[in-house]
Amino acid sequence: MRLREHPKIQWPPSWAELDESPLRAEEGILREVNLIEPMKLLLSNEMDGKVYFAEIDCSNAAFASRLHEKIKPIVGRPIRELGELDF
């Protein structure tokens, strides 16, 4: 199952830059992924010289940890590749 089709997360996430409206797209380059809480990931995405952030809430800590490990190798690659990950 592709990540974008996984029932346990919302894809694509809502991207936001400080003081700007949210961006909802699979555009840009993934710059960072962090597990910020047991069930939450923080992604950073660079597009047109601006950095956007999005949180992905997961249904449980084990899923969040697996998702984090799957996403880490994609850092530096286009965001759309995340949606194509088999999970």
C-alpha cells in the first residue's frame, strides 16, 4: 500500500510557513523528518527557497516509529516520493 493511500495518516500533510497560508501539495524537497512525540512526526519541506513544516499524527507509537524509519532515507528527495513509499 502506498503511503498516500494508508488509512492511518492524512496524505499529503498540511504544509505551513510562518506568517503564510498553508500549502497542500506533494511539491518540494524533503529536508528533515523528526519523531517529535511518540505518535507524531515533523517534516520540513523546501520549495521555491522557502521552508514549510507539517506534522503527521500517527495512530500509535509503533506505527510512528516505523514511518519515521521509512521516511529517513528519502530526505533530500522530492516529497512526491514519500507518497509512493510502499508501507
